[in-house]
Amino acid sequence: MDAFTAGLLQRIKATQSDLSKARETGDDYLADVEQAELEDLQRLAAEHGVAVTAA
């Protein structure tokens, strides 16, 4: 796995975690921000052929 792929997968994992925390605490604004970030990262992964597994 190259550095780009590893970094991207790490960012996706961290964003998924942050999104879960935001939802758990009821922070709707932060949840929206994290959801948008996650969607951007997933789009980037798809554009570069990086397989993202569900966490």
C-alpha cells in the first residue's frame, strides 16, 4: 500500500470516528461537517481506485 492510499484510509477512519462522536453527543452541525468530509474522502478514494471497507 502506498503512502497516498494509507493516508486516505486513515483520514476516512478518523472522520468516521469523529462523525460517530458528533452524532452521539447530538452536535448536528459537527455531524453535518463530518458527513460532508467523509463524502469528499470517499469520492476521492473512488476516483483513485481505493477500496473503502465499511467500519
